[in-house]
Amino acid sequence: MKLEIDQQRLNSEIETLAAFSDAEPPAVTRIVFTPMDLKARAWVISRCEEAGLTMRQDAIGNIFARWSGADPSAPAVGTGSHIDAIPNAGKYDGVVGVLGGLEATRVLQRSGFRPRNSIELLVFATEEPTRFGIGCLGSRLLSGTLSAEAAAKLKDRDGESVDEVRRKAGFNGNLQEVKLPKGYYKAFVELHIEQGPLLERAQISLGIVKSIAAPASLRISIEGAGGHAGGVLMPDRKDALCAAADLILAIENAARSSGAADTVATVGVCDVFPGAVNSIPSRVGMTLDIRDTDLARRDGAMQTIERASHNIEVERHVSIHSEILNADAPADCAPEVRAALSDSCREHEFPFLEIMSRAYHDSLFVSRIAPTGMLFIPCRSGYSHRPDEYAAPEDIARGALVLAESLAKLSA
Ligand SMILES: [Zn+2]
């Protein structure tokens, strides 16, 4: 089977999709279910229809584009990623896996290949946590990792629930029905930019993911006592921001002293109330994002943080409340999918690196219900989630080629 990726068309499609943006180019902003996102989705659907794929959308807005196999009742082989983008992002995150997956399907069609299992391109809805505060909502629901009731209640910044927002966007189905039946996918492969610098540093164009790190995120609120910055003397203070400072350093320390470089913890949001120069902070709201490739080690670091938080409460006479938004387990990629990817690389004599995914992806959740793997391509300087995110057209084409061959092997 001789496969020739149409690199030019794939590249021009990536450029076209990037123009569906609420930010000035080269930045891309495409928040899920905004008018711009809906236009972009319609465009992607039209490209899939042009390729003769059978379309379906579920109640959360996941898009399924299916190329029926010779045995349509057999479990499908899936591929895909997302097209939503955080504010001021780039063109490639998620998009490479969607349009690369589409081109992988088309190149197989052009070659005369006929799959036994159907091949299905999946465009996951609301992968980015921008709107609803939780990432991978579409794949969490597909995999049953999150219940329909819990998902329906999540709210965006304007206080609109997932249920209200999706209905306004035209998705009126039953959220309970988003969960895929057991055995729906025989295998799933996601093509994605690395979002890190390792492939570029090694000057290797392909990365086969071994495992996907486990993220947890928490919302933490610290309640102290406010007062006049001149009037309240130091022994009498219950400064919520000073307590937050202690806690942030304790968080950093918990990650640094976990015993492995794979533990990473970040406080990325810190809202201070009332936020006036001459007023003692009475309340602080912050977030914690903590990840590891090892679940026990990550949970150990979380317990260390909890103990530190309790000590700070006692020492500083504040109350600290933390709420776990999600605490997911890491995933190992499936041996059969990794083998399909590495065999395809070897056949072309493409060198590849076995690599860890430190960012998490929809594949993390799909892995709960199907053998799953990921293929990475380099992105310049490891930059992602910024306007200068860049992946070279030849790397994208090579990724799409290896993806196509792997889909062929898995669906033959
Ligand atoms: Zn992504």
C-alpha cells in the first residue's frame, strides 16, 4: 500500500481553520460553543462530508465522522482530537489530530484500502477547560468518567450551565446517551503536537506515547480577617494572602520533594479580596494543578499539601477550604496501538522516541474504554497554547502518514 499524504491541502486546511478565531492572527481563540466555534465546527463537518464520511453529533457536541468498514457491526477504530482553543492560542493544538486524522482517512480511501472495522474520526467537544473549568468534558462523558448529572451542572463564568449553553448551541439530546457502549472502539489513536521540547531537542520527528500523566485540580479558598492596613497590628492579623503565600510555597515544596521529577504542581490563579492597597486581604481564592505519571506519588504529594494546609490554618488563624475538581488516574498506552505505530515508523525507517505525555488529552479518558495510543510530532521550542505555536508541514504530514498506516493495521 503506497500512501501519499496531500501535505499542501492539509496545510491549507490548517490555515483555513485558524481563520475561525476571535483573536487577531496569528493568535487563535476559539472557545467552545461560541458563534466562532460553531462556525469552525460546521466547516470541519463540511470537510468530512466531502470525504464521504457519515456524520453524527452527540448531546455534548462530540462530532463522529465514520468511514464504514466491510464489517460495520465490528467495533470501530477511532482517531481524533479537538478544535477548541484557549484564548490567545496557536493553530496546531488539537487541530493537527483532527485535520491530520481526516487526511489519514482520505489517503487510505485514495489508496483503495478497504477497512474491515469502520474508521471513525472524533472531534471531541470542550477539551480545553476555558469555559467550564474542567478539561476534556466530551471525552469524560464518552468514557463515563464523569456522570451526565455532574456535567450538566457545571457552569461557565457567566453562570450559565453546561446544559443551558449546549442547548443554545443546538445540542438538545440526552447527556446520559453520550456514554459509549462497551466495546465501541477496537482501538483509538490520537495525533497531537508534543507541547514540550523533547522531540525537537532529540531531532526526532515522531514520538510514541508510553503513558499519559495524571492531573488533579483543586479550588482552594482561604478565609482570614480584613481590616485597616494601618490600624490592625501584626500580632492581631489573620491575613489570608500571607497564609496563601505559605501554602503556595508548601505546594512547591511538596512537588519538589516527592522523590521524582515527574511530580509538578502549579498555583496559576490567586484572587485577593478586597484587593486594595490599604486593606488587609480577608479572602484568597486560588487553584492548584498537580500532576504525576504515578498515581500513588501524586496522591502522596496531595496529602502532604493537605497536612501543610492544616498547619497553616492553626498557625495563622485562618480557615482553608479545598475542593477537588478532578483527580484522574494516569494511563498507560495500549501495547497493540503502540506496536501499530512503531511498526509503521519502522517500515518507513522513521526514527521515533518513546515518550511520556505530560499534558493530558482526550486520549486519557478514551483509554478507560478502549486500547488507546498517542503519536506526537514536534512543535517549535516546545511552545504551545500561545500564538507562535508552530509545527512544520512535513512533520504534520509524516504524523498523518504514520497515523494512516496505523489505522489501516488496526482496522484490517
Ligand atoms: Zn490539545
